Amino acid sequence: MVERDLKEFKCPQQFVQFKLALRSAQSSKQRITFSLNRGESANDIERFLQKNAYSYNFDKQRGLLLVEPLHV
């Protein structure tokens, strides 16, 4: 499993870094855990995951997001 702390980034950079890390984890078929700031960027990330049918678990209070690799 891969872990990425994205709390140092502000919107929109947090979303960009999220997509880059997700792409990398997806290519290696690994689960990935993100530490995120709460706010608009986290909402954008969750909408992206829903739109693209990712399986994920988001603990909004702690800002922890676990994303499973897509099975294509």
C-alpha cells in the first residue's frame, strides 16, 4: 500500500497531486491512502472518485482517504 500526505498543498495543487499519485498507484495496482485537507479540494477529489467508479473509504473528520485500485 502507498501512502501520500497532501496536506501541505492547497487547492488546486492538492487535486493535481492527488491525480498524479492515484495514477501511479493505479499503474502498479496498489491501494493508496491519502492525508487531505478538508475543504473544496477534498470535495472535488470525492466527486472525481465517484464519477470514475473508484472504490474508496473517506474519513472526513480525520482527512484520511483510502482508494482501491480499479479492476479493468
